[in-house]
Amino acid sequence: MIKYELFHKGSSALSRLGLSDRSIYRCPICENDFDQNDIDSGELTLEHIPPQSIGADFCILTCQSCNTTAGTKLDSQVAIRHKNTQFARGLLTKQGQCTAKGAFQLGPDTLNVKFVVENGRLEIHLLSQINDPAKRQSVLDQLHRLTDGGWEGQLFTVTLSPGFDTWRARIGDLRIAYLTLFAVFGYTYAFSDALDDVRAQLRRPGQRILDSYFFSVPRSSTTQRFIGIVKKPFKCIVVCFLGSAVFLPLWIDDCNFYKRAAAILNQQSRRSLSGLIQIQWPEEMQLFFDYYPQKIEEFHQLLSLKSNNS
Ligand SMILES: [Zn+2]
């Protein structure tokens, strides 16, 4: 049922904007058109934002190719990075409980293990069925010696598996941020010239069209989600979720946003954001500017005034 509601919301937005004279939904990533029959055939699919594996907040429609084929591969990298980050955070902050599988290396031996972190205490469970018995005994002997003699100064290496591809996880972040702003502002924003490079990057995740460091930077909080308007070091929208912050253009006619942002960030050693004005995180697909185009100018004026005063 929700798919039909989303279809009609998107389809009405396109006809209001004069972008289509028939009932179609345009995929916000590939820009291909789909009619209502494509919902039943599975060509047009429900996409959860962020992905369900990391806690979905709302849904939009994207096409099967952009969602199941391309999107799932990127989302999985975001999910693995999130799980690994939570594990490391649990270990360092000594709060909460989490588990992970991976490798434990002590001296020359590496074993496949399950890690359990509980309130900062690390338990290592050896997986007997997938470890070489001789290596297993060698590590156990070393552990017993350490238990008697103390861990002071002892080096060991913990590697979590599966690992993740940093670049693909960052493209996954960009995808979540872009689709979130599509849900808030609509086609008017998402299909604007300012977002050309973003759409190109999402369609070709294997290519390096944008520099990764300024569209995804690590933040301290992994739970907070918000959309903010930033004044400095450059005016932009920042979409924050799961410990990542993604910068996107603020003005729909700002075609040089990423070049300008890169030039500014290259000059600065310390990157702090200021002049944040918060926009409510969406609970549904709103397409605000498509339905209320008169609000765009008002919105920009408000932002200019607020950011000049802040
Ligand atoms: Zn598509």
C-alpha cells in the first residue's frame, strides 16, 4: 500500500513541476521513468533510508536496479563499518555490549575467534572447528603464561571480519545523504545542476568522481541524526548519521560546490563547522520544494539572514 502512496506523491510532484504529463515516478538516482504497473512487476521497489540493517526511518521508491543491485552492495559496506565501529567504540569507551568475529594474533600465531566486549572487558572465544589444533594449543599455552606473568607490554592484534571497503562505504554514505535530501526537498533539489556530480558518482560507484574526504567525514556521535545548514568553512548542507557527516550543496544553482569546497578544505588543517541551523530529520517522503516552490526563495532568504547573523 505504501508503495502506491509514494508513487502518487512522486508522480504528482513531477506533474506539478511540469516534468511529466502522465502518471510516472522517476527514480531519484538513475532518472528513469516507471509507471504504476512497475510496482507490481517489482521494477519499482521500496527503499528504506537509512538501510534496514542500520535502522530505517522512512521509505522512498527507487528502481530495482538502483536499489537491489547497486544499493545493497553499498549499504552492506556501511553496515559492516558501523558494526566494526561500534565494536571499537565499546572497547575504548568501556560501555555497552557487542560481539564480532575476526582474527586474534599473538606472536606468530593467528586464530579465528569470536570477540565479546562487555563494559570494556574483552572476551576471546576460540572457534575450535576452524582453527588449526597445533596453533590453537600454542596460543593457549601463551595465554596461560601471560595469565600467570601479566599482560603488561604484550602486543596482540585484533582484526574484525568481514572487513569493509572504505571507498564503497563512503559512497554508501553519500547515497543515504542524497536520498534523505530527496525525501525532504524533492526532485527540485535532487535533479538540480548542483547535484549532477553526486548523481554521476552514485551511478558509477567504482569511479572517483568526487573526492571522498569532503563528502564523508567521521564524527563523534554514532546515534545522532540530523540535517544542518552550515555557514563556515563554506555554505552547505550537512547530513549526519551513524557517525558520518556528508556535505551537499545548499543552493540548487551552485554547480561548482565541490570544487570550491575542495579548495577551501585543502587550505585548512582543522575542519570545524559553524553556523548550524537544524532541519528536521524526515519521517516520510515530503518533496517539500516540489509541492511548495514558492518556499524556495523564502527558505534561502531565511538561511542567508540567519547565517549572516550567527
Ligand atoms: Zn534507478
